[in-house]
Amino acid sequence: MSEVPALEVGDTYFERSRLHVRESKRNKDRCIPTSKGVLGKLKTHLAYWSPQKFVFEALKCSGRAIPIAGINQVLKAAVKAAGITKNVSPHTLPQLCPLTR
């Protein structure tokens, strides 16, 4: 879960369809394959928000990564708006919509 807020703008390789994940499991860096659909949404996000350093920055503190509590709040609001009644957490998302699909 901590990999998401730590994702930096420079960690996106659109031409190679990869994301560079720093210090993931066992504190190792790795490049993960990412679908064109996810990359398209990521490009849209970057164009709209124009983040300075991190892909997902705190709204009130430009240049700082979004805190995990902020991710939980955004997810909770999105789940409610979508009318989803099942329990959804950031930890269940990889099983629901992996980046490689």
C-alpha cells in the first residue's frame, strides 16, 4: 500500500508501459507492466493536476505525497458514490483491478 503514495512523476514510463515501484516488497525496486488503459487514466490525472513530485500529492501541500489516510478517504467516497455495498479497502483493490489488466 505504501508504494502508491510514493510513486513519483518520473517513475512513469509511458513508452514502455511500465511503472517504477520503489522499495516494494523486501525493500526492492521493480518495474511493473501496466495496461494502456491505466496509463491513459494516469496521463489524464497528471495533465489535470500537474503534480510537482509525486503522482498523487496532498491537495493542501503541493510537492508532498498524499497520506494513506487521504487515500482511504478518497476510496470511501468513491465506493459510496458508486453504490458499492461490499467492504472495499486499498488492500482489496489489487485483487479487484490489478494494474496488469
